[in-house]
Amino acid sequence: MTDRIVTLTADASASRLDRFIAQALPELTRGAVQRLVDDGAVTVNGKPRKAAYKLRAGDAVVVCIAPPPPSEAQAESIPLDIVYEDADLIVINKPAGMVVHPAAGHVSGTLVNAVLAHSPELRDVGEENRSGIVHRLDKDTSGLIIIAKTESARDNLQQQFKSRSVAKVYVALVEGRLAPPQGLIDVPIGRDRQQRKRMAAVADGRPSRTGFKAVEFFDKGAQHYTLVEVRPQTGRTHQIRVHFAWLKFPIVGDTVYGRRRKTTLPLQRHFLHAQSLSFRLPSNGQEVTLTAPLPSDLTAVLELLRAA
């Protein structure tokens, strides 16, 4: 199934962008409308806008709607690497290759399917097929992800992410000798105008900031690589991958935003791992920092490079 493109024209009574879409497309929930706007799947006169954008009569509003996921996610007995769990939440070390929630083309084998088998009560937390989901990781990105077990915990954690009080640390391997070796990428991100399923660095996109620091440099023949500690300050879709591609140091193994060729390293996915999360527990406000070690496929690549 392909995305459905809906073109709307605002009239004189139109107000906020999100309200206008919700009224024009009643089959979409308020949360679904907000997510479409946040993901850059809504444009006004060809430009992404915020949910509160004030429409004018005659504005052309284009909404790109992905095919609906299956009606209800099913619990599946899939092993989970649980790093932390209490009455409010579960923190899981997600393996590469696992999709976070069911969607078109991925109706089973997702993280949501797995957590429903572990904690069936999560079915009633959050939106349908997104049981307890607070934030997301790309399919081929490994590492830490938080799942809320109650609505109040989900609200609390989402507010922490929204206020940017959650500290996230990723480990990435990029192509080339990173220069400068430390800095902040402050480049807006929005939907790619030519390929709607991709994101891109665009002048009128949403503010996006990624801090980085080179940790180790490698030379393997004529190829150069840099191990990088990455600290995203915002949480846009594909943010780290888009930002490093824009910087001309793409993530190794990234066939979407990288150099579109298979890496010569023994790697079957992009080298990106969510290593650390620091946040406050919803129950008592205590700050915790959780970590997940590099998985074996990424460790093997580093050992090879160090040997070279």
C-alpha cells in the first residue's frame, strides 16, 4: 500500500493548522494529526508548519498519510533485553533489525508485540498499536528505549522529552576523519521534497541540534573512519543520520542517507547505537542514568579497525 496524499484548501473560517486537519479529516485522531505535523508530513503552501500555525483563506494544505497499521497488535513471545523495570516503565536494549511498533509492512515481530507478551496491561496505554511507546528508534539502530506502563507515566516521560530534559548519548561510526572533531550541528530537518519517506536538511524544517565529539580515528587502507559520541538535543526523525550526511561524514552502513554503496566493513546495518539515557523516574523524580553496551556486531567492527 502507498501513502495517501490529501490536498485541502483553507477557507475563511480556518484557524489552527491541527484543528483544520482534524475537522477536515475526522478519521484521524488528534494524536495522529499531531504526529503527522511533527513528522513533517503536513505542508502549507509547500512548507512544513507547526500545529499552531494560523491558516489564511486559500492556503493549500497537503497531508501525506501512511497506510493504516493492522487493527490490533498481537502479543508475541519474543525475548527482551530488559535493562530496568519498575511499576511505571520498562527500559529495553532494542536489537538492530527490530521495528518499534506495527505499521504497514511490519505487522509482527515488533517491540510492541514483544512487550505485550511481557506486560499485557500495556495494551491500554497510549494509542492503538503503540502500547506504551514514549519515543522511537530506527529499525536498524540498536540501544535503549523507554516503554511506559501507565498513562500517567507516559505523560510524564513525554513531557520530559518535550522539555529536552532527557539526556541521550549515541555511539556512531562515520566515514572520514571528522573535522572539526567536536561541535554542534544546528540545521533544520523536514521531509525530503522529492522523496516523502525520507527526511532532509531543509531551511524551513523544524529546529534540530546534534552535539558531537570524536572519540577515536581509524585508517584502513585508503579508508578513514571516526568513532563519535553523539548527543542529540532534539528528537527529529532520522536526526543523527541526516545531520552527519549533511556534514559530509555519513554514518557507516547507512544506505539511505550515506554514500549508497555497501560498506567494505563486515556490517549488515548502519553503525548507530543508543548507548545511554538519563531521565527522572515518574514515581519520585529521582534521576537515573542507564547504559547499554555496544552489541557484538559493532564491537567486531571496532576490533577490526583497531587491528588495522
